[in-house]
Amino acid sequence: MTEWTWELRMVKMRSNRALLLDLNQSLKEATTSLAFMLRRCWGDASDSDEEWVGGDWGRIKQEYEYE
């Protein structure tokens, strides 16, 4: 394998990693937006925003399973 081919492979690997990081960030933002929309629909104004964004999903799931 020539040196330039190796460098080209490394560039492709870095760009794939960047794409995965972008996808990961987009999914995080979409999940947070969905949580805020559901919160508005359910009317949970008493919970703090930090609790929802922080990912306390286990407690939230338990609350709504038993209602």
C-alpha cells in the first residue's frame, strides 16, 4: 500500500468519525426536544428542566407507569 493511499484511508476514517459524532449530537438534541414536548403535553410544570435534560428517565418512567 502506498503512502498516499494510507493517508486517504485515514482521512476517510476521520470523516466517518465526525459523521458519527454529528449523528450522536443530533440524536441527543432530538431526544431533549421530544422530552420537552412531552413535558408540555403532560403538564409537568412542577419538575425542573434540569431533571428532564439530565436524563432521569428511570424515575420518570416509573411515575407514568403507575398513573
